[in-house]
Amino acid sequence: MRGVWRWRRNPLRRRTDRLEAWVALVAALLIVLGATSAGWLTGRSAQGALLETVRIQHQQRHLVWVTVDRLISRAPLDPDPETSSQRDAHRRVLGRWTAPDGSAHLGQLAAPRPVETGERFRIWTDDRGRVVPRPMDTGTAGAHAVLAGLGTTAGVGMMIEGARRMIVWQLMVRRFRRWDQEWKRAGQDWGRADAGS
């Protein structure tokens, strides 16, 4: 706004200066109002979709108990104990579990902690007893929705700023062309003592 006000009555202002100030003002308003609105709408729609996914996953996934039948010996992925991750410490086991539909299952699983034969731990399965990841919770869904909204806000803001810069670049090109035309009209002897000007 200050740029527009500054050029309002300045006798040295050019039309491109005024246009550049107005473009900056419109871009700022679009970023403040348009980008944030787009981000809010995106975040809100993402949250709705993610909460529906959470609801469906909680209906279709079930915690069941697994009994360790036997340990499956495997060398750790990283032999150096100082650099191996916590995940490398998990053991692969052969376990038995009963699905929510009553069918019995036997399969290899990653135990959440070191276990012995006969111990039990819980896993997530679908209705048929297939092992599935833990269902998403509402907090995670909310975090993803916020990130989607922030990403959209940033993306739209960058597009608006990019468009503003392209317009300003075009105004600068136009300004330089006019200067070149003025210099041609002034001639090469402009400013010389014997040029008569």
C-alpha cells in the first residue's frame, strides 16, 4: 500500500511504476486472502476424507493375540550393535492367531519385542485374519490435514508470488524498451558541448 501511495503524486512516476505498485498490492491481498482460504479449504476437505478413512479402518481392522510357535533365527540386518536400529532388534517368529471370522492362521511375523516360544503379543488383522498395519488415529489424520492445508497455502502463495514476479519482469522489459527509444530520439550527440542542446 505504501508503494501505491508513494507514487500517487510523484512527478517522476511512470505508468509502469504505478502498475508495479498495484500488482504488489493485489498479490499481497491474494496471498493473505486467497492462499490462506485455499489452504483452509484443502485442510478441511482432507480432514473429512481422512476421518472417514480412520472410521473405515477402525471398522475393518482388529487386534488379535498371536502365540509364538517358534523363533526364526536370522542374522541382524546390521552386524554392528552401535549402528543397528531398534527395528533390527525385533525378532522374526512363526506365530499362530485366530482371525475375527474364526479361521486359524500360521505365519511369519515381526515381534514387537524380543519374545520366547509360547509368549503372546498382539497384531492388527483384517476380517479374514491377514496382517495389516495399525489403523490411523484421529490425531494423525488431523496432523496430515494440517500439513495438506499448509502445503496448499505455501504452494498457492508461491504461485501468486511467481506470477507477480513475471508481471514485474514484463514491466521492467517494457520500461527498458522505452528508455532505449528515448535514447534513440535524443541522438548520440546528446550532452556534448557542440551538439547545440
